[in-house]
Amino acid sequence: MKTIVKEIDAKKIDIRTIQEAGSILKKGGLVAFPTETVYGLGANALDEEAAKKTYAAKGRPSDNPLIVHIADVQALEEIAVNIPAAVEDLAEHFWPGPLTLILEKSPAVPYGTTGGLDTVAVRMPSNLAARELILAAGGYVSAPSANISGRPSPTTAEHVRQDLDGKIPMILDGGSVEIGLESTILDMTVSPPMILRPGAVTLDMLEEVIGDVSVDQTILGNESDIPPKAPGMKYRHYAPKANLVLVEGEEENVIAKINALAGELRKHEKKVGIIGTDETVSRYLGDYVVSIGAREDEEGIARHLYRILRDFDELGVEMIYSESFSSQGIGQAIMNRLLKAAGHQILEV
Ligand code: TXA
Ligand code: MG
């Protein structure tokens, strides 16, 4: 299959491009498109066959449910039942935006989309092109991140092309995404509601609107004993090809440790990548040293993480050492993804 890449400018949307992409989705085909979090691989969420194509293109296990993307709040009533009252407040505060809600599903949503579950994940993205596409497709677009299963999520159309070229008919290229990490997932079927995946909408932000919220304890811990509650979180996700180890401790100790470990491997001709920050990057030695941004700019760190992991893959880096970050606020999402990519290998110094 030939994959067409079409540019789409969220500030000046070309309606013909949207119509074309929408009609592929209506016919049961797949289209990758930008959202504010990461690029998604869109399909008609109410079409069981389209869900099968999604799993095949990503090489994703079909027990891992998809998120249904909608463009207006009214659309919720078609796909969810017994909607808790707090959902109205959440929608008002955080939609459109990077928050996914787990609700009881209606019969309209096929089990192919929910991975066999009686619940459905729903989100309204803020990217305007994404919302126009959802409307053009009939209102319900399932979209996992548009990467091959197990690779870091795509934050540019080029990342999508690297993974899915030849497997899907169309990619909409809307440039780099704004956030760079997947949406926060909040399970509204339990009391109190529980965060299953941290993202840009943080625990504090949610509690300010709906009061008590709990957090799935596997998010930052080592998940070998208890399975996480979002099926997709159990896979070694967000992973670069290289082995990744986080080093945590006082800045001076971290720099010394990473330089020592990397130096040792370089003696054996290994390609070693180092992820530092603006504050420390000049103090690392080696050919593959990058800054993920300034330490106080956590949004920047979130935005750069997946691109850096992919760039290291492209360069054939075999081992990556990374600094570690605070797990407060959006830092919780950053550390959750980094720890997963590292398979929880963390060195305290
Ligand atoms: O930001 C995002 O959410 C992106 C963009 C494209 O919108 N999408 C995304 O989808 O990250 P995906 O498929 O890569 O991740 C969906 C996650 C998986 O971990 C899945 O297990 C969980 O959501 N999930 C979906 N439906 C669920 C349900 N009914 N119950 C629990 N977890 C669910
Ligand atoms: Mg994903």
C-alpha cells in the first residue's frame, strides 16, 4: 500500500484534505493524524473490522483497548452509559484536551474497540484538525498512538512514517505536537476515580475539580507483581531499541557516574547515548550527548523525550544513560514513561 502524507495546518484547515481523510475512515480505512499529545492512528471506532486493521498495522495485542476520540460532549451519550455526574465538570474543565475518561460502554461500541471490556475510554482532543477529522469521519474515531507496538509514541509525522509507511493509506502532517506524552487516563467507573496513566492533566488539577482521586500504584513502582489496571500499561511500552538506565542522586554524583559508565562501554566500541539537561549537558563526554531541556521547564522535557529516544535508535545507539527527574506534577508522567522505557533499571548514586 502506498502511504500518502498530506500537510494540514490547524490554523488554516484545508477542508478538502479533511474530507478525503474522513472518507477513508468512513470506509473502514486508517488515517494517522496529529493530536496535542502524540500522533494517533485513526479508525472508525464503531466498526469492528476497522479495529482489527488498527491492531494489525501496529502489531498490537488485541486485548489492549483503544481510546475513542470525539469532537463534542454530546457524542458521549451515544457511546457511554451510567455516566457519573463528575464527568460534566471534568469535561467542562479539561475538554478539549489531554484527558481520557474510562466509562461504562454502550452497546454501540464494539468489543473489538474495547479489547473485550465493558468499559470504553473516551477523549476529546484539542487539536483543531483532529476534531475536524473526527466530525468528517462520523464523530467517533478510535486512535492509539501511531507507532508500532513497543516503540516510543510519535511526536512528528516523520516518526509515524518511520513506523507505518506502506501499512496505512494516509498520514496527516500537522508538524510537531504540543505536549509529547500521551493523555492522562482517569477511570470513572471506580470510587474515588483512579489515574491509570499520568499525563499533562495532573493529580492536583483533577482533585481541584472533582475532589479525591486515587492513583494506580503501579505507575511509578516496579510492576512485576501487580498488573496495572490499564491493559496497555503492562507492556514494555515507550521503549527505545537501546538499553536505558536512569541514574538518580546529587548532580555531581550523577555526572561522575554516567561519565564513568559510558567511558567504560566506549572502550569496548559501544555506542553510548547520554540524556542530560541544559544545566549539565556540557559536562558529559562522548559523541551522543543530548540535553532534554532545562530542568525547570518540565513541559519542554515532556515534549522532547520521545524524539530523543527515536533519534538514538536511528543512530544505532546501544546503551543510554539518562538523568532522573522529579515525579511531581507532569514530572509523574515523565518519570512513568522513562521508567517504562528503562524497564525500571535505576541506579542510585
Ligand atoms: O494521548 C493519547 O491518549 C493518545 C492520542 C492519540 O490520543 N492515544 C493513546 O492511545 O495513547 P494508546 O492506545 O496508545 O493508549 C491507550 C491506553 C492503553 O494503555 C489502554 O490499555 C488504555 O488506554 N485503555 C483504553 N481503554 C481502556 C479501558 N476501557 N480500561 C482501561 N484502560 C483502557
Ligand atoms: Mg500507545
